[in-house]
Amino acid sequence: MRRMAFCGYFTRWRQNQPGWIAEIGVFGAYRKTQIMRKTTMGKKPKKKVYHREHALDKVMELRKKPSLVFQLVSAIQSQKSGYLLLRDLEKFVGFVEKWNYMAIIEKYSTIFRVFGSQGYRSPPAVTLTEKAESIAAMEPEVRVKMEPFLVRNMRKLLMLSVDCRLPLETIELVANEMGLPIDFKKTLIPMYPQYFRLDMMNDREYLHLENWDSSLAVTAREQRLASEGSPASNLPPKRGKMPRDGNFSGPFAFPLKFPPGFRPNTSYLEEVHRWQKMEFPSPYLNARRIEVGNPKARKRAVAVLHELLSLTMEKRLTSSQIDAFHSEYRLPSRLLLCFIKHHGIFYLTNKGVFSTVMLKEAYDGSSLIEKCPLLEYRDKFLALIGRNEGNSVSCSVK
């Protein structure tokens, strides 16, 4: 009975509808509507493609195992006995990660040596091999060489902020990427009271800059232009001679590296040139004095991100680490779009646990061009596992 009543209701409804619905039915009408919507939209918009760079993706792949090696070496060195019991490995890295470290110990016998077993009275433990110990003995000397880099970079990091101060937890978040020792709060900061001061504000511990140094308010981009002797010309390029790589000479230009397969047209290059020659305030100028939303302010935000990445050892940070500086540096609200838009300066990769932003000019293929003493020291460990990091230039404190 219910079925007959429904059929009668459906027949009456169908008779009252327009002719084309009466002919094809309700479900046919839905399909027709969908088709009409598709066919009346006209041309489909071009799909924007983010060009991958396999050489830079490879950087993250190459850093996965070495990072575990260095963490394990640090854990062993932190023990007064000079070795780490395998049963205590879980305390340092957790239960899940423990098995990854066990695989590293087994694979890299040129760095790690396991002693003690069921046949011995002592429980199994891991220590460094003789070759690895000889390299590890160089670390104190390397740390002394690194100290001027670290002090300078921490001062510049604070100078980029609005009030010349940063939450200590924010600095701790990027401490490893900057090359800071684990206990820098107790060892490094108290040694330089003329530069740094710790203070509590709103239940958070902040690191303050004690005095401003104008000689440090020079960006890595400006230092590079000065060292290369780039001509300070902002004249428009001659017609027909527009550089296809987007690199123009001028005091406000950034070095660009377009991804392989990206072929910009003339109008795009003209827009790039206008952006390259546009002047902008220094990243070290207080952001409160800059009008938000101004094109010059947006270019300055790019310069701030460029300088932040330049202060790290490997010229890269995860997106979450960069976001931690958002309020203190007055960064743009849509950071992801900023990185994608300026893909000639930054490269965003999703390789690894977190998405990472890299400074493209700092790399030649998969190799870092300039390396600080700490990275050169770590390369000696990588040489023990047959990893050749290629030629690089040593950094100097400027």
C-alpha cells in the first residue's frame, strides 16, 4: 500500500514539473544539472603546478640517518663512563625510536661498537670506535671556533624582533639548527652579560638584547652584494634582453633560482624585475614603523625570512619553527603562500617528518655551499660511513 501511494505521489509530482524533467525523471534532472554546470563554466582555469626540485628533496633524505648518528654520539658523550647501556637507550629516545637507533648501531660499525653480552657479567652497551673517538676529541676545539658565530647570530636573531627580545623557548626550538649547545642557557649566555639578559615576563622566560650594534644590522643579502661587487643599477633591461633566470643587478635584488621546468614568460619576468628593483626597509628596522599591507612591507617580510634562514647552519628551518617567530617578527599571516609565491628564493619540501623551508641560493645541487666549523666536524663522522659531502667553503665571522 505504501509503495502504491508513493508511486501515485511521484506520478502527480512529475506531471506538474517542466517538460524536460517530466521526460527524464528526478535523477536524470540531477545529472543534467551537473552537466550543465560543467559545460557553462567555459574555459577551465590553468592548474598551478609547484615544481619539485629533486636535488633539494635529496638533502632531506640524506640528513635522516646522519641526524640519528649525531644524536646517538651526543648521548654517548654525555655519559661519564663513555658508553651507553642498550637498556637505557629507551630513556633517551623513547620506545618506538629505540629500534631505529639499534639499526643505526648495527649498520655503522665504523662509528659504534657494542660490548658485553650474556656471556659477560656486564650488560650490553654501545660506545664509540677508536676512529670515532679521535674525531669526537676534536669537539671542544670546534666549539671554541663556533662561539663567535653563535654569539653574533644570537644577537642578530634578537635584533630582528620588534622589542629586541625573544621567548627562550623559541630560541631553544631552533637551537640545534643554529648550532647552539644543549645547555647554552647555562654555558653561553652567562659568559656575555654585555650582550644578553634573561628575564621573566608574563610567566615566560625571555632573552633580551642588552645593546644595539649597528655594525650587525647588515643582512646576508647585503653582505653578498658587497662581496660580489654587484653594480647598484636599477635601470630596466633592454627590450629583448630580459634575463630568463630573473636575476637583475641592483641594491634591492634577491638572487633567484627558478626550478627546472619552470619557463616564465616575458610579462612574468617584467613583474619580477619591478619587484626586484623596488626598494624596501631593512629587516633590522623596527616593524612598528612600517605600514602593514604596503608592497614594500611585504618585500621586507621576504627579507626577514631570508635573514632568519641565513642565521642557521644549513639555511633551513621547518615551517613550525618559522611560525614560532610570527608575532615577534611580524611575519605575514599566510606564510605558505609567501614561500610558494617566491619560489625562486625559497623551496618548500615535504620530505621528512615536517615540511621544511630551504634557502635555495645556499645550495649547489644537494650540497651546502658554505659550512661552519661544526658542520665540517660532523662531515668527518660522515666520512666514516662512506658519505662524501663534497667541496664547500668555510664560513668566517664578519
